[in-house]
Amino acid sequence: MRLTILRHAPCVPDGRMVGRRDVAANCGNLAALARQRGRIGAPTQVIASPALRCRQTAEALSLVPDRLEPSLWEQDFGRWEDLPPDRIPDLGQLPPDRLARHRPDGGESFDDMAARVIPVLQSLDRDSLLIAHAGTVRAALSMVVGAVALSFAVAPLSMTVLNRIGDQWSVEAVNIGSDS
């Protein structure tokens, strides 16, 4: 089974932390959208996060999700949501496993988010395209590389591809088309 995850188009810039905030996507880069649409082809099934930015990205790609999956929402950053970068606490150099367990006040840790995302990914029974978030991509990557997945940059409108044979996942590619 092949799993392709497309990160949504860039958020409309406001320079603040976006996790569970439901903000719009900037789908104005028509050339980047056309390139990704060409790479996507005719997916067997399309599943999207219910976030506005994911639904707008699907629409801009002329894709109609077969379902909206609430478990694919981005990580909830709690009290960090809507903060400008200079107001987000500096956690220093945490090893990946400690960073994955860190839970912002009122939010969820990466491990919490991965615990709701991974069962959805593992339940897929055919090739699938997901339109979701950077956190969703990292959760998928964590099935192969563990908490080190937090070190991956995931560009807007980029695709990440994983393959599954039996219960074994492998990474085919990360950030395909990240030239958007």
C-alpha cells in the first residue's frame, strides 16, 4: 500500500503559531498547485483533515475528499496557539524523545497527536492520498524513524510518500515538490 500525504498550501500569513487554529490557506500559487496536481494523478481515495486550510487545498487541486478525518488535525499547541514566534518559550536543546513528550500548557504533545494519527494510517487498506498538516507527516514518518521525525522540515504543498508491506512501513520520499 502506498500512502501519499500532501501538506496543505501555506497558511495565510499572520506570523503566529498555527496548530488547531482554523486559518485559511493561500492557494494563489497556481503553478505549484498544477505541478502537484500532475504528480497526484487519480488517487484511489482522498482523505483530508477537516481544517479549512486542508479543505481549501483539496478544492484548489480539484479533489473531493472521500471523507474528512478529525484525527488528522494538526497538533494542539494549547496556550502557544496564536502567539508570535518571540513569545513561544525556548525549550532549548531537547533530545527528540523528550521533545516528543513535551506538552504545551492546555495542548498536546507530539506523542499525543501521533497516538491519534497513527491508528488512522494503520487502518488504511488501499493506496491513499491524505491532505493534512506537517504534524501529520511527522507522525507518519515516526512510524519508521521514531521521534527523530520531529527533525524533518515539511514544506507547504509538499508530498511525502510511505509504503507499507504487511505491517512494515518504509519512507519513499519526503518534501516532493517543495519548490512551492
